Amino acid sequence: MVTDNRATYAGTMPDTAWSPDAWRSHPLAQSPDWPDPDHLARVERTLAAKPPLVFAGEARTLQAHLAEAAAGRAFLLQAGDCAESFHEAAADQIRDKLRVILQMAVVLTYGSGVPVVKVGRIAGQFAKPRTEPYEERDGVRLEAFRGHIVNSEEFTPEARRPDPERLLAAYHQSVATLNLLRAFTTGGFAALSRVHQWNQEFVAHSLEGKRYEVLADEIERALAFMRACGIDLHDDQALQGVEFFTSHEALILPYEQALTRRDSLTGDWYDCSAHQLWIGDRTRQLDGAHVAFLAGVANPLGLKVGPTMEPTELLRLCERLNPGNVAGRLTLISRMGVERLEERLAPLVAALAAEGRAEHWTCDPMHGNTFVTVAGQKTRRFDDVATETATFFRVLSELSTWPAGLHIELTGGDVTECLGGGSRLGEDDLTLNYTSICDPRLNATQSLDLAFHVAEYLRDYGASSGERSL
């Protein structure tokens, strides 16, 4: 799936005295109330004895690619489920999700002229933060649903009771998912010669699918020309497979600590549950447990930046999480909402630039644009997603800052969870195939639609900056 890169980098680790359990002495937000601490401790010991899900060298490879994105020489596509489900682990579902990401990456690469770093919200994205710790229905008050790694969505006392055994279930599902991803990305499925086969039937018959077919035809003509020139395409690893990395929000710290290992090459600690971990907008407290934990691991990190973030707070978080100011170490993920992005983003970008910070900016245009319909269905408007993304590109262009990536929630299924886009979905359509256990996701058609929009934004950015021809 990825290649080992043993290059070391200085300045990542802030404190040689850090240990994986250092977070336990800090205030812990968004934590379930585990009913049996002894049971949780037994599960943690079991997990600590399991093999790592990913390896330190793979995380270093990803950081090197993210450093290229920070320098404007690559673009990050980070995409996948809002919250992975224990009920959606079939090979076809994983394959279809990967296929949509590959299609988007082809569109973005072709449109931008720079490599696309492909990172999935997958093989670990089982937990979700909650606005309220409890949910009440008809006078019954139960623990909030926090994702399948903690409890289940059914509104019963048994389903909502946090169960440590779910941490083990999440680990084993992640193992199976990673095995499939490695097979798909290295076994021929991801070969560039298969660009036509990636077009799923329900996408192929859409306007976006037809647009993609035109692009695929152009790629196939280019490959045919290379073959005619005597180039052995089967010898080129970049054409026969892809590097694909995993990521998730590091929310359930007992799980993250149990999968943290010391690298034998560098002596640094790595959270081996994923290549990249991020801190959410609800757990970014400077003195909190999540910041304390992730400040000590050498993985590349992400930080969600919401509309309440102030420049001084962001600078302090960057200094805490990336004290060496290392390019590629920290991805800042803007998630402001379409109505607040322009007002809130520019001062943050300018403040970091004034301090010479190395962090790079990506756009999450989904999490700030969720709303509930009159019928009580949680959804997002595709137009809001596209507009926030366009505004993100414009603001960064005006500040001469490279828009380094896109962070979205999607699925390979033909779901009806977000309004508009190529699917032309209205509110009456939401009940047709709404399968998300948490937040609404873009379907394959909407995801491809967004990719074409972003490719245009990248071309416009290049034209306006005058620095590259995209």
C-alpha cells in the first residue's frame, strides 16, 4: 500500500520524557463513561499485545508527501466515511469507496498537474464526538451514540452502554479493511489503465460520469502513445498501483495508547492505529488530553480549525503540536461553514504566515454546513459544500498561500444523504437510501462533481498566482 521511507526529520518530538500514558493526567473531553474500568483495562492490555495496524516508515512516507503539499507541489485528498460502521465492512463496499477516491484523484491530478496524496478516513474512523453527552427521547435519557467503537445507535440501554469489547472489534475490522486496501492498491485494481473500469454504473450514466469518461479517454490515448514509444508501462509502479494512507480522528485515547509503539529505527513513538491522526474541533483544548497525547507521537497530524478559533490560540496549538515547525507535520483543516469562512479564515492564515509557520491548509467544506430539515433529517447542501470550497481557494489565493487539500465525507454507495449536486436530490429524496449512522455523506456522483469543481479552482488558482500552469 505504501513504501517505507527511512528518512528521519528533526524537531518533531517536543519532549523526550513523553510517554504514551501522559494524557491521563490531563482533562479528557468527549470520553464515554465506561461502566467497568477493569474491563477496559483488560481490553487495553489485549490491544497492546496486538500487531500494529501501520508502520512508522509508512507514516514518515506520508509526512514527506505532505511536505510536498505544504510547498505547493502536491495536493491532499482526504476522504471517506463520517463514521465507519461495523455493518458496512463487505469487500464491495470498501472497493467502491476506494474507487470513488481514485476517480476523484485522477480528476484532480489531471486538472492540477500536481500529484494527489490519497488519504482515507478509513480503517479506524469509528468514533464521533457529540454535542451533548446524553440523548433524551420521550422522557428516557441514555448515553449519546459515540460510534461503533463505543456503543450502538439503537435507542436502548443495552445498545447505548459503552462496551470495551468494541475496541477489539474496531481493531479487527481495521485489520480486514487494511488487507483489502493493500490488495486493491497493489494488485492491479488501482492501475491507471483501469480508469474506465472505475466508473460505477450509476456514475457512468450521470453527467459527471460522462465527463469522467472523456478524461479517461484522454488518459488512455496518452498511455497508448507511451506504449507506442516503447515504454513498458507494466514496469512502472506508479502506473500499476497507488500509495494509499489511512487516517482517523484520535478520539478514544485508550485505543490510541494501546496501539502506540516505539520505532526501532528512530526511537520515536508512533500511534500505529493509522498513518495520520487528527484532533477535532471539540477536543483541541491546549491543556487537554488529546493535545497532550498527539503532541508526543511522531505521526503526521491534523487539526480541525473551526469558526471559534482565534489566531493566538491557533499559534499556540501549532507550537505545541509542531514545535520544530516541520513541513508536513501538521495539516490545518478549515471547517468554518459557508457563511463564516471568509470572515474567519483570512486572519488565521495571515497570523501563521506572519510567524513563518510551516503548517499547510486544507478545506473541510462539510462539517460547518450540516443542518436538520423540517422533517428532522440531518443533511448538507452540495451548493454550500462547493461554495465554501471555492471561497477557501479564493481567500488563500489572495494571501498567496497554496490550498493544499480537500477533506470530505463520502461513500461509494448511491446514497441519498446530501441535497443537490449531480444527483439533483431534493428533501423528499433523503429517505430513499439514507444509510449513514451519523453525518450525511456525498454519494459517488456528488463526489465526482465536487472533484471537477476543485480541479477548476486549482486551475484558476494557478492562473491567478502566475506561479504554475494548472
